[in-house]
Amino acid sequence: MTRNRKSAERRGRIGETFAALWLNLQGWSIVARRVRTPVGEVDLIARRGRTTLFVEVKTRATRPELDVAIDEHRLSRVASAASMLAPRYGRPGDDLRVDVILLAPWSLPRHIRNAWVG
């Protein structure tokens, strides 16, 4: 793994931890982290009441970079992974959502709810 890749990986893990703390402050319980499937990975899975979230976390060095951090292709991979994981983590009757949390230094997280409606 290259030095830049290691740095990005470390920054991503720190971002995922921060996003998990942010969700906890919003009343969500984190039930899983970095769950891999053959079609993609979900960074965080959280529950609150009758809702299960499948969360993609993107961390960037600057706030303007967040505007291009997520695209339809990446989001569709997360949604496909969420579909595979829903039977394991969702409960019958749950609302299932794919959300995105965008992070940059010195700014509050940008939480995009229902980022994938497919």
C-alpha cells in the first residue's frame, strides 16, 4: 500500500469513528462497522427505533471537496450492499435508509438522509 493510500485509509477510519460518534449524539446505535459484501461495503450500520441506516462516510481534506466526494456509482454500490445486508441487520417492518455523512476538518458533518431512493 502506498503512503498516500495509507494516509487516506487512516483518515477514512478516523472519519468513520467521528461519524459514529455524531450518529450516537443523534440517538442512533451503531450495530456494525465496515461490513463487506461481494457487491460493496457499508461503512456504518445504525439503528434507532424502527429505522435501520446503512451509512457511507466520506472524509475529505477541505469542505469544497465534499461536493464531489460521492457520486451515483459509489452510492449504487452502497445501496446494493445494503440490500444484501438488510435481512441480517434490519427487522421486519423497519424503514431502511441509505444515508451519507460527509466530513471535512473544522466543520460540522453534512448528513444526507435518504441519499439513495432506488
